[in-house]
Amino acid sequence: MENNTTILPQECSSKLLNHLGLVAGMYDELGLGELIDSLIHQDKEKRVVSVGQAVKAMVLNGLGFANRALYLTPHFFQDKPVDRLIGEGIEAQHLNDTVLGRALEVIYEHNPEELYSQLAARAIGRLGLLARFGHLDSTSFHTDGRYPANGSEEEEGVIRITKGYSRDHRPDLNQIVLQLICERQAGIPLLMKPLSGNSSDKTDFRKTVQAHIDQMKNDFSLEYLVADSALYTAQTLKELSMILWISRVPETLNLSQEIIHEVASNLMQDPEKAASRSLGVVYGDVRQRWLVVYSPEAYQRGRKTVNKKCLKLSTNESKQFDKLCKQDFACEADALKALSRFEKKLKILSIHDARVVALPRHKGKGRPAKGKKPDFYVYRIEGNPASLLQERTRLLERKSCFILATNQLDCEELSDEELLKVYKDQQKVERGFRFLKDPMFMASTLFLKSRKRIMALMMVMTLCLLVYAALEYRIRQALEINNETFPNQKGKPAPNPTARWVFQFFSGIHLLLVGGMQQLVLNLNEHHLRLLKLLGGRYEKLYSGNG
């Protein structure tokens, strides 16, 4: 007998799944929600949404790139399969501002930094990563809220939201600073630390090393700390004896400029070929190895910068010399003193054939009679200004070369080539900051009223970066192991797609609910299915009917 049951249109509905199944799958694969719920005490009988599930909702919102404020999370999940992504029995209205706000408060009370480090340790272990190198850096986020200027502002352990040096080029707004240490392979943050808005890298890098380096070594087996020139101060280097480090030497250091000028001419013999030279140095009472590196790319950029700077300087100094030459002096000695003072200030010009000339002057009006002796003399400076080619060369050398330093003196343990390569991977933490500052991310600006909640939200933001980086690593690893590729933006096979592109590629995938029982996943193509199979059953289930 035929089944003539008809499904009415009102009994069908659809939900947007898109790439969120990948995010939810990675969050669960790393066991982040389970660990949060095991570490944070909570009365689960009184909660519909656990803290681990609330954090998962915020991560899904952050990686949904929907440009929605945190308090609009229920709106974000209105058209999403919440029970599939977060947990059975959970609905969009459960993920309201009150639930998420309380979760952030609980995270703050537990200590966001400590909680994050435990989550990162689990992620590193499950992904099988070797955190041999840790890249340290910081950035700032501006805030739009108003915060008290005193009183509770000084509460111990709570960051101060205030003005400071703005990496966002918004010095008019209050800000906070986020400091990260990221591992090298996947760019996963190992440590996150919220700091006050007026923090200084030179002092806070040192404090981070003092407070957390033993933890980094014990929990992640960290061997090397890598940072930019803010780490390189004499005081900090003396306190880094407990770990190996790699840092860029500040360009303003007199010793670095002297060494660059000493070796640059040999390194730059072939402007098209990169070159380097290693030498031993003692700075801040610390023995270290310096690697002077010449970069052809930096040379090309430097030529334009130096030429522009030299033209501006020479034009300005020429005008100043013309002005000096029109000045009258009472005696030759005064003129020579003024010339000497002026020459000491010159940066790009030199004065050739400089001399002082005496010019006769007459009192009274009109032309003096022929043969009349002058009443007095004034003295003026004359000379020919010329650009110093040597100074231009020195400027170009400093723009074309940079110095890396390390206290690893054994080249067999860390070769010059690897030293340079490791430092270039500093861009992975910088890439993470660009990700967090994406206008489509939850944190393009921060708006929470409570500074404690903001500190907890900074942990959730960093957790978003962890999940994103872990997913990208897993995708690339699965493709490499299985000798597979994934179509890039032009439709050509690529072995190393970014997670952001994979997210876009999964756009348009819907979950169709039929009669309240049957579930069908729509718009999956062969590329989606092949990648899901490579990632494993957890991901296949999230994108399967009745999953």
C-alpha cells in the first residue's frame, strides 16, 4: 500500500550551517568545553547552558564573522541549528546577554590567564605540536565605553582602561593591551595576558618573562622565546638567563649602527643577493651571537625612503644656510662661531669653501660720495653647500640591514639560517592580531561595561584564535598526509588553504528540517565531502542528515 503522507510547507524549515560545523567540531575535538566545565565549579542542575557551552557559543559567534555585538548572540543563533552545534536542548534564546555575562564573570573569578593556559596545553597535546619556539608580542584594542578614572580603577588584578600609545592609530580613545606568546608551527597562542591601556612593551615583556617562563617551559617544553626589539634591553637580557631567546636588536643602539656600517659594504656587494654575517658580542654583560642580515627587499624600499629623506633634509638645510648667509655679524669672530654652531647641526650637507667677508656700510641716507670711507663694517658668511654622499650611504646601510641576537652561542644547535627563519615566523603572532582586529570579528571595538568581563572576553577572543589556527593546521595536515588538495579562490588545487577561505567555501550549506523529524543537509559538493572525510567522523556527523 502506497504511503500518501504529504508534508505541508509549514512543517518544513531550514537552518544555516555553513562553516560553523567545522568550528564546533574543532572545539569538541580539542575538548575545550569539557575542560572548562571540569575546571570551573558550577551548579549544572540550575544551568541550561554550562560555562563551557556558553564559551562555545561565543567562539561560534566570533568565528561566524557576522559583525554582531556580543549581546546580539541570540539573534546570531536564531537561524542556526543550535542543538547540533552546541548541545541537545539548547535554543537561541538560552544564549542571552545574562547567561553570557555571568559566564564571563565566572571565568574572571577563576583567572582567565590560568584557564587559557590549561586550554592551550590540551590543544597543543591533542594536535601533537612541539612548542619549541614561543613568539611574544602585544597589540592594543580601543574601547568605546566610559570607565571610572579613580576608585575601583585601582582594584588589584583588574586592568586599567586608559589612553596610551595606540597601535590602532586612535589615541583619542581609551584602550587595553593584549599580550600573546604563540607557538611556531600553527600559530596557536600558548599564553594570553590582558594589560592596562598605557602598558609599555619594554617593561611588560620583562614582567611576563619573570612571571610565566617557568610555566611555559614546564607546560609546553618551550626552549626559545622570540620577540621584537622591545625585549632587547640590558635589564631584560640579564634576567633571561633561564631561557634561550631570539630578538631583533634596536636600530637606535649605537653599537648596532657601528657594526652595520662596519660590515654592510661587504654584505651589499651584490644588491640582488641576500647575505649575512655572524659575530660574537657582549651587551648588557650577556654573551650573545649577533647575525647581521642584508635584505635586497629592504634595500629597494630603503632607496626610496632614503632618497626622499635626503632630499627633504638637504632642501631644508640649504634654506637654513641661505638664511644664515643673509645675517649680519658685528665681527668676524661672531660669524665664525655662528658658522661652527650651524655646521654641527648639519645632517646631510657640508659647507665647502666657507669664509667670512667684510662688507662696508655707511651711515645716513642716499648714495655715499665717491671715495668716502665706510663708517663701519658688517661680516657675512659665504660658502658652497654640498650633499654628503657618505651620510646617504650610511642611511641606506641602516635601512638595508638589520641585526638579530640570541644567547644560543652554539651554531650546531641553532644555525644562522634557522635563526633567521625562526625570527621571520614572528609574523604568525602578528597575523593573529590582524585576525582579532578584523572588522567582522566580535572585537573590532570593545563595549562591555565591566572591566572584569572585558578581561574574560579577551580570553574568549584568544580562544577564537586558537580554534581558528588549530582548524587551519588540521586541514592542511590532513591534505598533506593524504596527498590531497582543496580548490583555491580561482578554482585551482591548493595544498595549503587558509581557514578563512575554507569558511567562505562552506557558505550556503543549510540544514533542512522536514516534519520536525527528518533532517537533510543541503548544498554539500564533492569538495566539502572529501574534506570532511579527511577531517574525520566527528565532522562528517555534524554535516550529515539527523547528525
